[in-house]
Amino acid sequence: MNTYCNKKIGIIGGGQLGKMMILEAKRLGFYVAVLDPTLNCPASSICDLHIVSDFNDAEGYKKLAKHVDVITYEFEHINATILEELEQKGHKIYPSVKTLKKIQNKYVQKSELKAVGLPVPRFEKVSNEKDIENWIKDNELKYPLMLKTTTSGYDGKGNAVINSAKDIEVAYKKLGSGKTELMLEEFVLLDKEVSIIICTTINGDREIYPVAENTHVNSILDTTITPARITEAVNEEILSIIDKVMQVFESVGTFCIELFIAKNGEVYVNEVAPRPHNSGHYTIEVCFANQFENHIRAIVGLPLGCTKQTKPAVMVNLLGESDGTAKLIGLEEAYKDKNVHVHYYGKAISKIDRKMAHYTVVADTIDEAIKGAEKLKKILRVVGNV
Ligand SMILES: Nc1ncnc2c1ncn2[C@@H]1O[C@H](COP(=O)(O)OP(=O)(O)O)[C@@H](O)[C@H]1O
Ligand SMILES: [Mg+2]
């Protein structure tokens, strides 16, 4: 075996992103250990070692570090303090804990972006309902506004829209009445949401994937259309923005930058994820080296593969429709279209709005891919049997 395949990789989080990282790591013969509290998490059946441990238990992290040469993670809501201690002891963690800490808190993250002059929606930290009212008044802001928890938010779970003064109390209560730190954000009237995946190696080499166009339903990613239907000028603007973003969050590994294109044409940075991203799943079918493969290559010190896209593609998330033992419906019917690729994560339990699977439709034109993807929405479903 060569030195690369002798390397052992540790992944914090054994959900769908961890699982897809392992599928790529295994293609190159790497040993992979996973830390995840759920016994039958999606990654458990394909990893070499599953450390069943809470994301805040130092012992679990230490055990993982002992078993592997390099640690990465599939999501950012993990214990950075424990990881920092391990990093200081010489364990390799990518992306770095310094970058992880900046990104974990959305207020810190946005402040870092703002400080270097990057375009972000106006935002402010708020502690109570009076703060919210004052900030709106002082800045003559118009409704709607977006209230967000600064930490632990994902799939819109830390967000609440404020449509009028009477929503302030409801939104404040929904997000824990100040128990979790909050920030208020100007609401961007969106033309489009887009995202872009970037991967950087230990040597500083970088590859960038095409811009993807995203549609959200209830703040959860629903569909990704690639390549994004944007002008060359907007594409150039995004590339110059992401270059600056990556100077702020300089680190090894895969990152995703979510951006807003406003109705007035302005481009804003929404947020940055220090990991492969749901909007980059299309790269599995239509990019020479996908986001998971390049992430693995980056963290073990290998050169990156080509990120060029071969064909248009549309990715659709399948969320749980009901609670109970998970069941995928419509696979045989879906596969009648030979351009359909289904990824079922293997979560035992379906919950309403839980990400259970995704599919990607590949076609010669974007319109054909959109049509194929739309048709499948009624056919492929995940339900919970009680
Ligand atoms: N300031 C904003 N203006 C308009 N829409 C927003 C704003 N902030 C968030 N959203 C919407 O909510 C979605 C989820 O918000 P985001 O901040 O990305 O949180 P999460 O961590 O849950 O992904 C975004 O993709 C977007 O559709
Ligand atoms: Mg987001």
C-alpha cells in the first residue's frame, strides 16, 4: 500500500455528508473512523470504526484522534473547544479550528465578512424585543426582517421572519426568548439564491466548481439547478467575492459560500459552510471529481481533481413526509428515466422535513433536466410508517 492509502481519516458526524465522504475515501482505499451518537447513522455501515459518542464528549473526540491521522467534519455544530485542544497537541484538523470558530457563530462570521468590505445584508446583535424595535426604528428598516440565532441554526431552524411589528414577539419566542444569542437581519428581496463550492489543498492549490442556483422551500434547500442561469458579469462578480471570502476563512478543505442575488442586481454573501454542501451534490454525477472526493484529496495532501461540469443537472432533496420508520416509495418508477440518480441516506427514522435522500437528473439541456426533476417530485417520496 502507498502512503496515501495508509492514512487514516476521522469524520465527525455520520449523516449523509459523512457517508458520501466515506464512499469517496473508500474508492482510494482509506481507513475511515466516524464519531456520531446515533448507532445506525447513515455512515455506520460503511465506516471502519464507529465511535458512538455525543458531539460534546471529549473522550469520544480523543478516541477518534488516537485512531486517525487527520480529522474533518460534516457539519459545523460540533465542539470547537475540544477540537482546539487536540489541534494544539498536534492533531491535524481540516478545516482549521480557527476557521471553524469564526464560522460557527453567524454574527462573528458576518462581522468578519463585513470588516473586509464584503457585501452582506445589514445585521445587528439583539438581546430582547426592545432591541429589535429600536434597531428597526433607528435604521428606518422596512419589513420583512429576518431574526436568526447566531449559533446552531441549520435548514432554517434558527430563523424567524418578522413581517410586521406584531410578529416581533412571536419570532422572539420561537427562537428561545433570548436564551440563544440572536441577530436581526435586513431581508433581501431575492431574484435568486446561488452557491459555490471551493476546495483548497494543504499546498494552497484551489479548485472552484460552477455556480449553482438554489430554490428553498420553508428555508430548506429544495432544488439545485446547475449551471446557474446567471450572466457572465454576475458570475465574474461572484468569483471576485469568493476570492475575498476565502482570504477571511483561509483553510484546507471544501467550503460552500451561499449568496443572494437581489432583485436590484446586488450580490450579497449569506453564509459560509466549512464543508461539502447539499447544493454541491450535483457534482457527484456531472463533475470530473466531485466535492467529496476533492475534500478527501485536500485533507490528505493529494492534488485536486478537475471541477469542470460535463452536463447540466438538477438536484432535488427528498424530505421526510411523515414521522415513523423510513420507507422510500417510487424507486422502480423513477428509474424508468435512465438519467435519474437516487441517493438514499439510510436513516432509520423519517421525520417531517428531515433530509432523507436526494436525486439528480442529468440531461443535455437545463430545461430538460428541470422537466425530469419536476416529474419525479410526485413519484419519489420518503414516508414514515408507524
Ligand atoms: N437576510 C435574508 N434575506 C432573505 N432571505 C433570507 C435571509 N436570511 C436567510 N434567508 C432565507 O433563509 C434560508 C436559510 O437561512 P440561512 O441563514 O442560510 O440559515 P441556515 O443555516 O438554516 O441555512 C436562506 O437560504 C434564504 O432562503
Ligand atoms: Mg444557509
